[in-house]
Amino acid sequence: GEEPGDGDGGEVETDGASGDTSADGEANAAAGAGTSRSGREEVWIEKYRPQRLDEIVGQEGITERLQSYVERNDLPHMLFAGQAGIGKCVTGETPVLTGDGVARIDAVVGEVDGFEPNDDGLSVLSLSQSGEFEYERPSHVYRKEASELVDVRTRDGNDLQVTPEHKVLVITSQGLEWRRAENLDAGDRLVRPLEAPVPETHTALGWVASMDGERTLVHLDEEFARRWEIPAEEQFVGTKRDVVRGFREGASVGEIATRAETSRKNVNRIRRETSDLDLSEPSSVCSLSSLRSLDLEREELRDGVERVQNVAPSNNSRSSPIAPPWEVGPAIAEFLGLAISEARIDGSRIKFYNTDGSLLDRFESKARSLFDVEPRRGTQKGVQYVEIGNKTLTEYLAACFDVFDQNRGTGIGSTLLRADAASRRAFLRAVFDAEGHVTEGGILELTQKRGDVVTLLAYLLAGFGIPVRRKRHEKRAANSGGPARTYHTLYISSVAHLSQFDREVGFTVEEKASRLERNTDRNGNPNHDTIPTQRAVDGLCDRLHLDKTTYVPDRLDSE
């Protein structure tokens, strides 16, 4: 479930004396022990490392359970994350592809201590014995603090931070081989998928469960409000709601003040403010918490809800309401793609900047049609923008799309990964229309400040069979004397991969589409025929009962 990349893999270079690992001189990594391979057999931690279950000391509960699986010849799928010695360990921030989308592995494993059953039923993308990717449910998870880690950066710009025992798949002259991270050598080629299946489609947006129940008001159809007898006080929040409830129930001022934990003066003030309110009539506005308490089916809620509205916790001021979409579709996916690519999001404001007028028109049009809001146009330092000032909208988007708010939860883009193909294409096309470009050398590039967005793009593209490379670099903004910032650049290269991008995603911006078309018309070398060739040799040698080492060259160079 690690992030997919260019099928060409990545070469690594290792300094055996220091344990440093780098890719084409671009990065370093430390294995931690700092011992040479020639002297490793002298290190006692390696000499006495357990090789069998009965040699392990101090983990009796775990070893007994594993031994029972062996005796029954029934080994379940297990996801291990933790300290050295487990054999398949990664650090907590590592993104993994699950049946619910992409998430950090520490969120997948949860707050466990040691070895525990996987009770939530979550499935993880795994490589099966047949070499196919499948979503499997781990029966157990493991979590411990690691004392030693290996950090590997591949040539295609990806980082792996794992325990020394973590195995990675490499290509050798003998074919494919699983190798421990601590044993990687200079020039090793790591196998990465050309494509990866996305999780099962799920288009429902979860704003009903995710938005703040007490600070979100829901505007209802009047017939719906009457049918479910929504109390009059539900149109208010906090103390005011409690006071009005007391009036409706016929309580005295003193009783209401005690119950609402407020002063009699405040109770009387609220009575004056609501004197024209008919307390016997149902309210067409209620809190989201109250709506949830009705415990209705989604379709019934959908028929009754017209708008939602955010209430500020500081002064109970109300933002403008919006009409909330209930499903992920191409339109909202396109709006989100434009918003996270070129928009500045600050609290209640979304400002979308771009020099291309057609993109500004698309952003403004989608905002109106999707949410029934009224954006405004402006210019700042010669660059045009479209601005939406609406706290309800930003809260809604953050609740539905974890990629919109990187501070909320540990997901990376689960809603988009589980969207249908048309919506995933619309999101990708919007992001690349706004930020992507094709270089003179025929490479499609996209640069982002947020690494999690680039990770999401890599997974989404892999779902369409489009492998990528990425690179992290530091740079300062133009005409700025401030500190350098970290940026992440995603690359799609080779005619085959550009052609696949053109078929599955493409550009709608004419100039970019024309440049992409010119580069897909070139003749190119796909540069990923190593594995098919070795598979053919494997099959022939197996059928003819021959030792394949005689027929496979020492070098992977086809010449």
C-alpha cells in the first residue's frame, strides 16, 4: 500500500561503511548502527537475533498465537508496525492505501500497545502470492516504538522510512527478490507498481456526521418540519435555545435561569427579543445535532434539508447558508481541484488566483451552481482572483474532504479516492489545468507546497495506470527575501505515460492540451520491459527444467 511511482523503479546507492543510502547523490539516509557489512557478523544483536519462534524471549503471548497459526496451517493476513525485529515495519506517518482511502498507518493501526486484533474490519491493499494487488483485512496489528530506522530515498523522489528488517522488492539478474532494507546496495532497483487499484466506489458525502452538530443550523422544508414537530427553540443555539425551551414548556423565569445557568436579567432580555415568536409552531430551522437525533434514513434527510448554516462560537453570528451537495460528482470534484491547487484558504475565505480567465470563470460558475453562493471578483498585485467569503462553505468542505483541511484528521484524500472514475478525472483535470505544464523537454510537471496533495495525486493517477516521479526542493518566492520554502514537484515522463494521461485525464486549457498532444506524437521507449522479459525466461526455464542463471545476463542492461 505504499505510494505508487514510476514503473522504472528507483536506484539506490549505499555507503557500506556509514550505512548512508542515497539516490543519484540527491539524498542521504542512516541505517543507525553505522557498522560495515563485513563486520556485521561480529555484532551480537545480529549474531543472536532470533530466527525461530521458540528462540524469542519476552513475547510469549504473541509467539504462542503465531505458533498456533503455524500448527493449523492457517496464517492470517497481518499488518505489523513497530520496533525492529517485527520484520515488516514502517513509521507512523507512512501513507497506506486502505479500503476507505489513503491514511497514515498510525491511524490504521490505532492506539494499540503491542500485538492486538484488528477489530474495525479495515482492509489494506496488499500484494498477493499471485502477484496481484488485493484489498485484504489484517487479522492483527502491531505497534511499538522503534530504536533503529533506515531512511531510503529512491531516484524517483520517494522516501521510505522503515525498520532494518522491512523487506522491499528488488529486481536482480535472477528475477524478483524480497530484500531487507538494511541490505540494500548501491544501484539496487526497487520495484514499484505502474498502477494500483483504488478502493470500492462510495460517493456519499458525510457532512451530516462530520460537521459540528451544535454550531451547524439546518434549514428544513416546512412540511418536513411539521411532520417531525421540530420545536420552536431549535432555531437558536446555546443559552438562548435553553431559555426559549423553558418558555415553551411554561417554566417560570427563576426556573429557566437555574436550568439554563444564566441570570434572570438575561432570561427577561431573551423573552423580549422573542416576544413575537409563536412557540406552538414548529421551526423550519434546527441544529444538526437535533436532526441527527431523529435517526432518519439518508434519503429522508435529503428530501427535508434545504440549506446548512454555520454559527460562530464566539458571538453566535451566523454565516450565510449554503445548499449542501450530498454526493461526490464531477462538478464538486472540479471545484475542489481548483480550490486546493491555486486558492488561498484562510478561515472563512477562499481566494482563487489565476492568470487564465477561463479557470476563474469555471471556479465562479461551479461555486454558484453547487452551493448557491455569490462570489466576487478582484485584482491583487496585477493578478485576478475570485473570492468566496463564507464560513459555512469552508466548514462543509473540510468536513467532507480531508484534503481540503490538512489539520483535520489523518486522512489524505479518502473521499476522492473512493469517488467514481468521472469525478476522479474531473479533480485531476482541474488540478493539472491550474498548476500543471508540459516542459520543452516533454515532461509533464506540477509543483505544490503540500506534499500530501502530491501523494493524493500519485494515488489517483495510479488508479488510471499513470505512474509518476516526485522531487522535493527548497525555493524562495519571486522577489522575496524571506526564507526558502519546501515544494513538491510531480513528474510524468515518457511518451507512453503522457499518452495514458492524455487518454484518461487530459487538459481543458487549450494551450496545455496542444503542447501535450505534440509530445505524445513522438516515438518513445517505454523503458519498463525488464520484468516481462524475465517472466518469459522464468516460464521457459521452468517448462524445460533448465537453470535460468545460464540464460540471464549478469547486467539488467538489455544491450
